[in-house]
Amino acid sequence: MPTDTAQSMSGRATPARENETLIAVASAHLISHFYMMVLPVLLPLLKERLNVSFLDLAFALTLFSIVTGLTQAPMGFLVDKAGARPILAAGLFLGGFAFVSLALSTSYPWLLLVALLGGLANSVYHPADYALVTNRISEERIGRAFSVHTFAGFLGGAAAPLALLTLADKGGLETALVCAGLLGPAAAIVVLLPRGAAAAGRDRTAQPAADPSTKTTTKTLGHIVTPTVLALTVFFTLLALANSAIFSFSVVALIAAHEVSAAANAALTAYLAATAAGVLLGGALADRIHRHGDAAAIGFGLSALAMLLVATLTLSTPALILAMGVSGIIFGLVQPARDMLVRRAAPPGAAGRVFGIVSTGFNIGGIFGPLLFGWLMDRGEPRWVFGAAVIFMGLTALFGLLEDRRGRRRYPLDR
């Protein structure tokens, strides 16, 4: 298995310094998922304030995803060149500015500009976060670090609806937007604080100049956009499509297919909470195994089987909630193993670029998934929302198996 910057610096990194890095990365990831929910959660209030249609608002959400998708890979190159911390802090400041400015405007064109700025800010998080974790956390703790990072994102997304709607109810839309906007600069300060004089050089994730072989490898685009990286981009796209089915349409699909109402929200809550718990447990698992592709394949396959029950059977309310919870905890359990696959595919000094490229798959799935599942609902096929999620999870499992075989052919000692 190729060594990376973290391994080369493992003798110099201390647990305290690693914890500082992890706190900074987790804080940024929490805010990134919180910011992704700001516009969707506040859509009804924005519609009333701006006097526009839902289609107009949907275009703003689509613009957010498109800008992120187009800029995420280039941002990964910038992270590896300029360092992850300053880029991550800039993204947090930019996202915060966008939402504060929206509180001061009643113009629809300004909403589109906010969506553009928010999408650009959103593009920095995955390449910068993953570069910091990959380059700054020691080998024996990196699986757990990935799990904390992913858990923080789930936590931010889950907290956003309640926090934003409470703020809007108490102080109006402007209060909710301003408070949300201030979170970004606050997290940016956390990101920048660990940069003491002694750590400044180590915190930069730009490729090290001392190793000529590393410089040659990471400067060549063909050495970064490899078949493995492209396959992992497809892998992330399939994951995003499966997530889109559950996150965006599971409630309305459950109501239509299982004739439940309150239980639909309870089932989604069970899935999200179980996924978050699974992510934390999965970090320890990822640190103890070497065949991460096989682990991911087994996990996504079992999660798909649990979801298949929801797609094909008419379940009682307890059974429905249990099936969604079981699917969620297994799905979360293998998320850190997923991240380890990408880490293994990254050449030394190129973690930001590789994670930036493969994370584009999230945006591709986020753009096309809602269209597919909305079409299924319009055709009166709510069970196929879950059926499609099962198919995408199954394909993800297949990709995990193929990638594990490919990885063992490249690195036969990594067993």
C-alpha cells in the first residue's frame, strides 16, 4: 500500500495535535452539512418573502449542486497546492457571508448569487477535510478519524431543520439566516487556531517538495485521474443516488406505499439516527481490517436486503421502523471503509485532488436522483423509490468487491 504524508510524519505528530486537527475537520464538516440544509429547510419562507414559485426556488437548489459539482475537483488541486486549512477557512467564511447577505436582500437574483457562492463554498469541504485527515492523522487512528468526520456531517444535517425553524419562529427568517451565517466564521476560527508556528509547515497539505518522485507523480494529471479514481467516482454517485431516495423521498413514499403518516417520519428518523451510530462504530472496524472493499460490499449488500423488505412487503409500523433502522446502521457502519478505499487510491501528496474528484459523484447523484424519484412518485410507484435505492446499494456493493480485487492486485501485501 502506498505511503502518504501522514505516514511519513507519523513520528512527529502527537495525539494532541491529531485531536486538534480532528476537531477542526469535524467542525467544518458539521457546518458544511448544516449549510446544505439552509435553503431547503427555509424554502416556504423564502417563497413568501421573494414572491417566487417553487420552480424558481428549485432552480436555486440545482444551481448550488451544479456549482459544487463543477468546482469540487479543481478545488482539490488548489488544496494540494496551497494547503487545506486556508482553503477550508475561506470556504467557511464565504458560506457564512452568503447566508448573512441573503438576510439583507429581498431580490430573487441575489438568491441565485447566494446559491452560486454557497455552492462554491461547499466545494472546498470534502477535498480539504479529507486531505487534512489523510495527511495529519496517524495510520492506527485514521479509520476512527474518518468515522468522526462523517458522523459530524450527519449531525449537522440532522440539527439544521430544528435549529433553523426554531430561529425563524422566534425571530423571523432574517434571524435564522444571520445565525446560520455566523456559524461559518466561528468554525473557520476553530480551523485556523491550531496553526502555531511549529505546526505551520506540517499543517500545509501541499505536496512535499523534498521527494522528487512524489512531485513527479502528483504533477501529472494522468497519475491522479486513474481508472480506480474514476471507478470510485461512480461508486460515490451510486451512494448519492441511494441516499437521495431515502433522504428526499422516503417520507412521501412511505405514506403512499404503506399508508402511514407519523410512522413515516419516525422511520426516516430511525434510519438517520442508526446511520450516524453506525458511522461511529465503523471507525473502529475500519482500523482493524485491511479488505475495506469487501467490508463495504458486505455492508451495502446487507443494507440493501433490509431496504428490500420495505420495498416489497407491507410491514407493521414497528417492523417498518426496525427495517429502516437496521438498513441505516449497516449503511453507516461501512462509511469509514468507503473513505479508506479512496485514501488507498490517492498518490502521495494528492489526497485533496483525489477526494475532490471522487466527491463529485455526490453532486452528480444529487442532481439526477431527485428527478428520478420525483418521476417515480408522479407515476404512482412509491415502492420503486425504495426498489431503486436497493438497486443502487447493490451496484455499490458490486463496485466495492471489484475495487478490493483491483487494490489487492496493485498492492498484494496490503492484506
